Amino acid sequence: MKLLKTLGDVKTVALDTAPLIYYIEEHKDYIEIIDPLFIQINQGHIGACTSVITLIEVLTKPIEAANKILIGKYEEILTNTHNLTVIDIDKSIAIESAKLRAKYTIRTPDAIQMVVGIMNGAKAFITNDHNLKKVKEIRVIVLNDFVMAAK
């Protein structure tokens, strides 16, 4: 089962942190699944959004390791990729995230990531967290399902 086929006619996706890490660091188990999505994003066929939470999460380990090359790659992709928007968190996102978090008992960063997608017109949220499938306000696509299907 291919990710793009699963997305169908979805024109905007929200991205959790994991798919970006897999793409940027070319994770051996996920790069073949996620690379076609980023090709579509770069070509303008699919729009994508994520929150500033992603920037915090992806930069932490490279900063700890003083890995300037990886820091640069993350900053470049997250701030200069055409059709990928990093959304700041404002009061309305915070309030809606609290509601989603209370309704589904999910972690604050996950609620923020999902609400950013919902509020920016995303029809699918791409993650690797099976726990988030319980959220019904946006279609949740878990990358590990594709890895398991390939085995």
C-alpha cells in the first residue's frame, strides 16, 4: 500500500515531526514511503503544514550533538520548502488544542500539531503515533502501517 494512493485526492496534509525526521535523515525503514510525498509537496501538487513544535523537536538532538550540518538541513527544509508552511502557535490554536487534548487525552504537542492541520485545511495528518488514530476531526495516517504492510 502506497502513501500517495492512500491520500487519494487530499490536497493539504499536516505533518507530525516523525515524517520530517524520516525524510531529512533518510531513515532506512521510511524513506521509500515518505519520499514520494515530499516530491509531491516540492512540485506543488500537495500542500503541507506543521507547527513550530516540529522545529523545536527536530532541532533539539542536532543542537545537543553540535551537528551544524543537520541543523542547517532541518532549518532549510522547514523554512524554505515551497508548499510547506510552519505555523506559529496563537491563542486560538492553544484553545482548540486544549479542547482536542481534553477530548482524546493526547499529549499537548500532538494536540497542537493536529489542530494546526485542522485549522489550516489539512484533510490528513501524517504521523507515526498509532495513539492518534482515535482523533476523528482529521484523518490520521500512520507511517508504520505501510512498513508493516510491506513485510
